[in-house]
Amino acid sequence: MRIATREPVTSMSHVHSCLHVHLVWSVKDRARLLTPEVWGWLAGAMSTKARALGCRHGVVGGVDDHIHVLADLPPTLAVSELVRQIKGATSYIAHSKGAALSWQPGYGAFAVSKDDVAAVDAYVRGQVAHHADRTLRVDLEPVPQGLLER
């Protein structure tokens, strides 16, 4: 058996990245402010901001008190900056519309492998159904203790 050898790579002229992240955060005090009317503009505003920051893939889903975002990060963008920018942009829009929407200060961020992107995408898009029938995935969403036993 012959093993192929290559010359060592001395420079790389481009950047290749495949960084997907699943983000979760709540409305301040878990207030149930994300009504259908708010969702009418919120998901689009979040996706638009993510694209403006260089994310090619941005999916938003959630229910009345929290949101999920699945995004691919460009190598120049930190997760914390993506979250800060999306929260800031949507808070600004909400206040300009007279809505009292504020986000909790924290967030959850979970790395998503390339092989799992489709499954997480479906989970994010299906939030209303998952919460209605309690088919929440504990690996994708922090579930308060006792919620699934009710």
C-alpha cells in the first residue's frame, strides 16, 4: 500500500468556516409579550439583522416568552456580538412601534454540527408545535424542572 504525501501547507490564502450556532433567550421576566402581531415583524427583523452581520443562514422561531435562532457565523463575528446586535435592533424597533419589549440579559448558545443543522432548523421552525404538544428536546432547549411532568 502506498501512502500519498503532500507538501506542507505554508500559507492559506482564504478562510473557510462552517460555524452554526443555536441561540435561545427569553423576554425579560419571561413576560408573554411575543404575540402574533409582534411575531409578524420580529422574525423578519431578526433574520435581516443576522444577514446584515454576515450570517448566510438565519432561522427564527419561538413562542410567547422566548425565541430560538439558528445562524451560521462568519469567522469575524463573535456569538456575543450577534446576540447583542439582534437584541438591540429588535428592542429599538419594538420601542419605535410603542411595544414594551425587553430581553433578559443572558442567552444560551449551542454549537451545531453540520450534520445536525437540518434537525435543529426544523426544531426552531416548529417551536409552537413543540410547546403545544410538549415534544421539547432537552438537548436543544433548557427546560425548567417539572415542565414536562405537568
